Amino acid sequence: MRAAFVPEPGRVEVADFPVPRPRPDQLLVRMRHASVCGSDIHVVHHGFHDEEFLGVPGYPGHEGVGVIDESSGDAGLPPGTPVLTVPSGRLGCCFAEYQAVERRWLIPLPAAAVAETGIERLLLAQQLGTTVFALKRFLRSAPGARDGEGGTAAVIGAGSAGLFLLQLLLRRGYDVVAVSDLDEGRLAEAARLGAARTVRAPGEDFTEAVLEATGGRGADLVIEAAGFDATRAQAVAAVRKRGTVGCFGYPELPGLSPFPVDRAFRDTVAVEWCSGAQFEPGLASFREALTLIRTGAIAVDHCLRARCELEQVPKALELARTQAGGAPKVHITIAPNG
């Protein structure tokens, strides 16, 4: 099979490998499509890789869809079944023609859903599911949500995750007063999806925009979905007293990071972090995401505009890293017809 791999930090290549042999707890999946997650960039370029996975085919891709191979399957997932693959991020190897995946991290896709919606769109349920899971955590302490009502919210980062969170907040009745990003094209998408105001960083000040929109009070909930120390500080500055900051963005670097503890302490800010959607019982958030996509409740087509093929995975990762062209996400076609 053909597969991308990371021979050493900072470099991605594509080469030939043997088709993996699944363990007893795994099934073999013929991959159809994949997409680049922001965490993949951190793994390749920012020191978040696992040494034992350097050189492993398909690593670090973990957002994928495919079909159970003819040589694999079980009573619940027979050969030919389309599946969403949602392995724990550090175990993903979907930048390859085949991937061995633990049975517990495979979600079958009904034939009707594939026919009506398209397997490419259903792929986006992987990341949408992580944002559904994250918002559940963030709303545990957010003002307004505690009373069953929407409030004011703001989002830093208009990549695919930020735009999904924007839509989910609007569905919950929140007034999303501001969305910030470095790219004008992404901000145009945020405005189209319902953001009341967009903030082009670094020229415009996100905190000032949020305070202006809320009469100096700050937003009830500020979600940081960009993954920088500076933007986490902006989130704390823009949230109201006793409000909630939701940290969705990946750490900027391994190890200790600066954080405005004094400001968060004095304003009694609740800070919620999010990881581990793959370990939620029943993979509930991913299944909810599939329903949201099937019903058209959440728009995903903006995540399918930047496209590469398997042989172009190095290019795909570079496009995602540089945000070239303002694409919220980079899609990888592996085997369009299975």
C-alpha cells in the first residue's frame, strides 16, 4: 500500500509499505478520505510526536472514513461497511490506503446516509464530534447555559473547529458577538455562518471588540480555538467576571506555558479544557455530529474546498500549517471509489 509517514520531526514523505495485519481487537479499513487536523501540524512540526510512531505508515492522521476490507469484519461490521474512524489522536494512521483500527473506534455509516449526504461530508463528523464534546464541557460552567438560556459568546480562531463551534453556539441560542482570525477568507465564512462581528488579527483588537459589543462587561463564554498562548490570554481578558473560557486549541509547545493566572483568579474565571472525545461512552458526540451533518443542521462544505490526494500529503500538511488560501480545512482523497 501507499502511505504517508513522518521519518523525522518536521518532514513528511509518501512511500510503499506492507498492508497492516490487524490484531484480534482491530479491523482492517480501506481508507477513502481523510483530513488534516491542527494537531497533526503540532505532531510534525512542534515536538508533539511520539518517538515510537516515527516511520509508522499513516501517522499522524486520525480523521478518516473508509470501508471494512474484504479480509476483515465481524458480525456487527461486515466487509464493505462504510465507517467513520475515530481513534485516539496519538494512535491514528489514516494517511494511508489501509489502516488497522480498534473495533471500539469505528462507527458504521448507514448506506442511506452515505447515499444522501456523501461520505466526504460524513468525514467531517470526526472533528465536528470533538467540538460537540468540547461544548458540553464548556457549558457546564458557562453563565446562561446554567440557567438553560443562551448568552454572549466569542470565538478565537476561524478554522474548521472554530467555525463548527460558532454554529453550535448559535444553535444553543448564544449571541456570538465576535470571531477572530488572521485570515480574511475565514472571517468571511464566519460572517456568512452568523457571527455578529469579525475581528482581523493582529491589526484589530479582539478583546476591545468583545468589550465594545457587550457594553464593557465581557462575553459569558469565550472559546479559544487557535492554540496560542497569546490567544488564551486574550480569551481571559475578553470574558466577563465569573464567566467561562473554553480551551479547545492545542498547546502551543510541550511543557509549561505562560497563562494569565492573576487575571483569571481575580475575575473568578472558570477555565475548561477539552480532550478525550474518543473515550466518551458510546462515542456519543461523534454520533450526534453525524446526525447534525445528515440533517443539514451544521454546514460542512466550506471544509471540502482545499483538496489533495494521498501522494500530496506533504503538500496538504504544509497548506494547513500556512493557512494558504484561507481554507478552514484540507481534505485528502485516498480512494474516491473505494
